[in-house]
Amino acid sequence: MNEFKHDLAVAYRIYPKVSSHPPPVFADDKLKLARLCLNSFKASLGNLRVKMWVLLDDCPPIYEELFSRLWAPDDLVWMRYPGVKDAATFREQVRILMEQTDSEMVYLAEDDYFYLPDQFPLAVNFLKHNPDAHFVSPYDHPDIYTTELHKLPRETRVVEGKNWNSCFSTTHTFLTRRDTLRECK
């Protein structure tokens, strides 16, 4: 029997300014970019039950509305920070997800990723059924295939029609088990 109430616990970092690497859309409007990315994230979750910690880093109240329109109040936990930037909020994500008791599966998310629909159930199932896989990332960008860092030999597994590739590193946006996060901290 599953002891957890949720399929996934998410710590989602959001900051109201565009990163130093401007995105291809809404490069001058972070609120529009955040809305697009958050809506795609919600669609990607499919029917998973998700508990969400929202790390608002110097965000005005309108950013809270982005989340409260998509999640039930009981599934949201608000964490407000006064402009502490990436390193501090990343440490907070790790702490929150290690300490939470809502889900075995945990996801660290940043606010400027675009997701494809219904992909998270596949990622969660992949991690559940492949105990030798420690981390899963939805990040599939050309640099994974073209930069020297990633030109190491890789293993590819096809599960549920999706290719899962091993890689040397990824961004601060990834899925893992709570216990794996604790071990690696």
C-alpha cells in the first residue's frame, strides 16, 4: 500500500526577471513567459496528484495568481523570499523536498521551462520501474547532443514509446526519489 498522498512533490522556483540567457519567446515579459511555462507544466503532469511548494523569489502578488488558478489551495505551499537568487532557493528546494512526507517522487523546477503534455506520468513510471536510474530530467535540448560535455557514451532505454538517455549532467530541473535526494545531499 502506498503511504504517500501524492504522486509527486514539486518545489517550483520563480523569479520575476528574465534570465541572462533570453528565451526565444517573451524575452521582455517574464510574467507572460512564466504563465506559458507554468501552464505547460500543469498540462505535462497529466492526472498525477501533485503537492506544490512555490518559492516566490521577490515576486509581486500576481505571480501567486498563476499558481492558485491551476492548483487547489490544499496542494499549494507558499514560500516567499526577498530576492535571494538561484543558489539560496535551490538549497531551499532540496531542503523542502528532503523533509516533505507527501510523496516518494520529488521534482525541482525552474520557471522558464516549457513542457510537453502528459509527459510526467511517463517520467514517474520510468523512475519507479528502473531502480538503477537515480535522476530523470525532462530537459531535451540540442546541447545535450552537441556539446563536448555530453559526447560521452550513453545508454538509451525505450520505455512506453519514449527514449530515455543517460547523460553526464543536467540543469537544476530534475526528478528523483526523496531518498536519493537525501543520499546525494
